[in-house]
Amino acid sequence: MSKFLSNSPENWDRFKDPMVDDLFEKQKVESDEQKRAELVKEMQKRIIEKTWELVGLWWTRIAARSAKIHNDDPHPSHWLNRRLEDVWLSEKK
């Protein structure tokens, strides 16, 4: 849900709604699981009513790599760990 927060770096659509921001902050600190679920549902409803784009497609990331590549840990996102300064190659597996 962070993609819909006004100050989130993942908010590429620049969606802004103070009510969504407030609901997100409230659910973060709510200790009662049922109350938290209700806050999240309310936030989702508000987003669906107000946003102009909802992503409906998610893909599976498949990355094939040689055993000669070291220190390149797979991540669930294409956007993470793409700085390769710690990745190295060797002749042996």
C-alpha cells in the first residue's frame, strides 16, 4: 500500500490523499488485529475510489545465473540489489 502514500518514493503516479496517508499511519500502530484489518480495508476502498490507475498485473521473476557468479542474491523485485559492486566472477564453481 506504500505505493499510494503521498511521500513514498514508490508513488510513481503521484497519488495524494491525506485520508489515505492518515489511515496508513493509524493501521501501522494499531495493535488490535481486527481493528487494523478494518483500517486497511477502509484505506483500500478509498484508494479504489480515488486513484486513476490500479496495477492488475504482477509477474514472477526468474533469473538464471552461472555458478561462477558469486554474491548475487536473488530478490523478489527487479528494483532491488541492482548495484553490483559486491558481485564477482570466478573460474571455478
